[in-house]
Amino acid sequence: MVRWLILSAVSLAGAVHAQGSQGTRLPAEANATGAPTLRATPQLRSSTGLQEHNPPDDSVPSYLQADHIQGDPNANVTLTGNAEVRRIDGVVKGDKIDYRNDTGATDLQGSVRMMRGGTLVTGPAAQFNMDTDSGEIESPNFWIGANGGTARADQAEIFSRSQMRLTNVQYSGCPCPNPSWYIEADSADLDFDENEGVARNGVLYFKDVPLFGLPYLTFPVKKERKSGFLVPTYGLTSNSGLDLSIPYYFNLAPNYDLTLQPRYLSKRGPQLGAEFRYMGQSYSGDMVGTYMSRDQDTGDRRWMFRSRHQQLLGNGFSADWDYARVSDNDYFRDFSTLGLNEASTTYLPQRGRVGWSDRYWNAYAQVYKYQTLQDEDALLAPPYNKVPELYLKGSRYDANGFDVEWTNTAVRFERPLLNDERLGPDGDRLQSYLTASYPIVRPGWFVVPKAGIHHTQYKTDWYRLNQNESNMSRTLPIFSVDAGMVFERDTTLFGNDSIQTLEPRLYYLNVPYRDQSKLPVYDTTLANFSFEQAFEENIYTGGWDRIANANQLTAALTTRWLDADSGFERLSLSAAQRLYFEDQRVTLPGESPREDRNVRSDFLVAASAALTDTLSTAVAAQYDPYDNNWSRGLISARWRPQRLTSVALSYRYQRNPLPDTGIYQPRGQNQISLAFQWPFTQRWYGVGRIDYSLGSEQATDTSANESSRVTQAIAGVEYKGDCCWTGRVVFQRYAVSASDTNTALFFQLELSGLGSLGTDPMSLLNKSIPGYQSVTPQTPQGTTFERYE
């Protein structure tokens, strides 16, 4: 074996210096690293394409190796047997190589292998100039390091470090030995700097079956964003009919892009959609919208717009907004392709905010409005608009052992419209809440006494009988003590070593009574009684337009069994109840006060258990011992014996705690749900979910029967192909209003390295199937050295 090191006319020191200078790139060269993400600033990237490892000049030394080397090192050299010419930016190999040192030209014969930046090219013969990076290769086979794809052709012409032309080519982004999909074309031009491949007279094949062909087809050659048409999407819904869209993507810059989405719905007509995304050092955001000039079904103009933005202004200041609006109440029900989660949208935010914060203070000023999407069969009272809301909070913790907080808000409430009528009078509200606590925390126990003063001032004509009652106020002291202990002992659970804890907790709350019946109610509702709320200072949530009088004690007890080795919680049991020492005298409009005989609250009980490593259960309930009924309940179980296999079953129940008073009414629930992902064979998988509403206990017998229905049903199958493809068919039926439903059918053919044909149901499955896992494994990220030789 003979090895030669041939230097160019300049010195070795110059070559070494030149090599060191190539470690950074100009910002303009550092494109984003993967569709469709954005990044704020240019950054370095690893070498994954033919264009990487650029030599700074023609002074790069060459390293020659072969079984036999003949010739003049300064002129022509012939290498025979395991021959190779290596430079820092690449290597060529063959059975025989004729190399000219003065021009860099090589003539390679037999078992040719050319390697640069993770890309490997093989063929029987080639002529290649290592100085100009140009040449020709006969019958080449490519393994492209930039995207893991493969290609073969009759001939390849290499024009430069980043450009080449392939004749009679077959290309596939699938790295498998026998690709399941490929593109055949008369010719293909590849430009790695521009991340573009252009195929002429190209046809896409799947399983050797042509799917479609185009006389001019472009595709990315690296795992980076590229302007061009995206894979078409299609689906079928009962509300809109056949749904077909052909998006076009504009890669405008590393930190912003635009997607146009022409869309056709057979029942409604053409629609144009667009999404613009941007990101900078101190800001980010997006804008998305759709427009349909005339809906063939309704005859109306239909549109949607949403803009979100976040901005850092410096010196602790920031700004953000979230503005959304649609043309009508039924927009999401008619045009949604994401199913129940989007079709059930009720409130659209229209908010703008400017904020400031430092070590001890946090403040903002915002305008917050809503567009309320109404169901004609179940009208909702829209929330009050806040025009504006001012917020200031100061906090200081562990100041000589004290924690001090001071929260202030000033809000102007504006009357919303319901059927073109005002819901209620406008008004101003000023609130200030100053608290101080002294936490005493020791190993195994804690005590936290807390005292505060809450003041509220209104200027409104909500209950005004004369001019003098427009200004109303309320000042209340609030005192509480929170205390708890934690005991531990070694024990066993199901024969396994465990640590059992016993955690008693007491919470005393005292709030004196103030008559609040004349105060308005702008944004306050009754909170759900829960383990969290049992230790709160008010039974109402929101803006505290009502603060309930209280002289009460909450007692809770929790015990846990923890695995002695890992600390994993195997079993947990909790119970809590509140003891009242005085009657309830503060209520919301329409709310009945707690009865005199109810000196104790409902029981709260909860239990969770990991019965095995694959089966877990949870139970939570709220029981009224006086009326002998259940106020709330949850029973759930989840079994996950192996990957891609799970079953989840749950039942949820909640009584409506208040009569039908519109804005103050939390919604009741009485529903059972079953969701699963299950392998039928090694390639076939089933997914499904059903949500069934059992009706409302407040309804009459007739209406209860009408409200007992399936609110959502999902059924689908997935097929994991032998290499680089997955097929999915998903059916969904979901309620879009009190009386209407929508049916959708999703088809998707996922081709690894190319994209997905059809409408993507993955977001629907991830949200609807607990523990859902994609049957398509993630492709490992390639590196510069994956084919290093």
C-alpha cells in the first residue's frame, strides 16, 4: 500500500490556515433547517449536503492512496488497486484512477465511489475534476445525505459543487433498499444551494402504480423549507361535501413564510386561505384567514381571520395581541376539518395588551372583547367586554419571613349584544386586594396564617333606583390559616416494598358578611367544588363580584403508597369535607343559599391506582349527604399493555348547580367515553372513540330523550406499509349544535420523505385518543459522518 501527500504551489501553512477559515458561514447562507419551522436568527448547521465543506481556494492538499502508484507527484499519477484521492471536502475511489495534480482532473474506472458531505455516488466509471467540482458519471446511484433519499440514472453531469443534471432518473426520498414510492423523469436538475430539484416529464409512482404526472415537477433536495406546491389534501364532510385544497408555500426568508391554500368544497364553492408566519429576535406571530365570496349553500359571503403577535419592547415592557373573527355563527361548524374540537368553538378572543414587569411589580393594560358564536337552539349570554382593563400586582416574598402581595385591577365593562339587544348596563369596577402571610414550613409540617383586605368600588347603574346609588363599594377583611402534616412509614403493597404517607390538612377561613345584593355581576360565576377549590378563599370565581361570607373549616386527608425503589406512586386515597359555622348569606342572582341544616359540605373523595405497570384507574366524586345524591363524579381506567396499544374508558357526571340563569350557569355533564388504539395484525391498527351523552337531569322526560345522543364518534384503521409509507382512513361524526351533526371522512397516504396525500387526521387522533402513538417511526436525523469512509 502506497500513500502520497501532494501539496499545491502554496505552502502547507497556507493550506492549514485556509482550512481553519471555513468553520463559519455568512448569515445569508444559513437557511432554516427544516420545514415548516421558523427561527429568529441565522445559525450554524451541520454538513449534510453536497455544497458543504467548501474549500476556501484551490490550495487544498490531496491525499493519494493505492496498492500501486506510478508517475510524477507534480504532474500525472496513476493509482491502481483500492485507489483513492482524498481531500478535506471529499473523497473519490476506484479500481484505477488517473490523477493530474496541476488541474485536479481524475479519470476513474471500476467500482467508482464518490463521497462528499454525507452523499455517496457509485458507478462503473467517471471523469471528475476535484478543483472545479465538475464531471460526468456513468449509470450513477446516489445516496443523498441531505435528506436520506436515493436516485439512479443513466448518466449524471456535475456542473459545480451544488449543481448537477441526471438523465432518465428515478428518485425517491425513501431510504429503503426497495422504495415504495419514487419519481421517474426524463431528466432532473438538482441545485443544493437553492434546495431545489426540477423533474421534467415526472411521474409519481406508488408500488409501481402511477398516481399522477406533471411535465414540470419541483421538489426539495434537503430537509429544509422550499417554495413550491405542497402535497394536495382532500376529504369528505356532510356539511361541505368533497373538500380539496392545493397549498402553495413561499419560503420568503429564514424567519418568515407564506402559505396560500386554494380550496374547493363541492357543496359550497371555492375558498381562498392564507397563513403568514414571522419571527424575529424580539417578536413572533402569525396571521391566518379564509375568504369565500359566495357560499353556494347559504348564498352568503363567508370568511375567517385571526392574528396573533408577541413583542418584547425592552426595559421590561412587552406587547401582544390575539384578534379573531368570523363572518357568522356557523363558520366553524360548516368549514371545520378538525372535527369536534374546532367545530365547538364558542368564544373568539379580540384582545390587545401592553405589559411591564420587573423584580417586584407586574402590570398590564389591555382591551378584551369577544365574538360569541351562538347556537340558535341553546343561546348563551356573551361575556362582558373589558374596555379597558388595567392590572397592577406587587409582590415581595420572604421579607423577614413574610410574603406580601398587592393586586389591583380597574375595568370598564361594556354591554355585549344578544340578538341585537344589550345584556345589561355598562359599569366601572376598581378592585384592590392586599395580603400578608407568614409561612412556617418545617420538615413534616407547615402552618401558613394569612390576612388580607379586599376593596371593590363600582360606578354603575346596575340596580340604580336614584342618582345617589350609581357609586357602590364593598370592603372585606379575609383571614385564613392553612396547616398540614406529612407522616411516612415503611410498608408493603401487593408484596412490594413501599412507603406509605399520611397527610392531614386543615384550612380555616373567616370572611365577615356584607350585603352585596345590589352589586352588579360582570364576570363572576360559581366555582366547582373540588379539592383545589376547597382550600380557596371564595366559592365564586372570576372577578369576585361576590365574596361569600365564611366561618368554616376544611378538613382533608390523603394517603399515598410510593414504590420504595423508584418513588412511583402506586396508590393514592383522598377525602375532604368543609364544616360551616354560619349560614350562607351571599348568593348570585338565581342561586339558592345553603340551607340552615347543611352544616357540612358535600364529601369529596378521590382515588387513583396503578394496579399494574400497564393498568391505571382513577375515581373522583362529590357526594351530598343531605339529599343523598351525587353532585359530580369521574370514573376512568386506562390499559396500555404495549406500544401502539391502549384502551381508555371514562364516565363523567356533573349536576347543574344553578337554575337556568344564562351567564351564571356552569354546564352540567353526564357522559361516557371509550377510546382505543389496537393492533389487529403486525401491519393493521384500529383507532376509535365514542362519547355518549346520557342527557340532563334537569330536562323533562321528552327533552332528556332528545339530548341523549352520541356527541362524537371516531372509527379508523391504519396500515403500516413495508417501507416508507402508511395509509389511514378515519371516519368521524360529531355534534356541531344542539340538534345538528357533521360527518367527516379522512383519507391519508403518508409517504416518508415526500409528504402526505389527503387530509391529515393526526391532530384529531392525538387530541381524541388518550395515549395515541403514531405507527410511523421517526426517521433518525442524518449526520455528516453517517457514510464516512
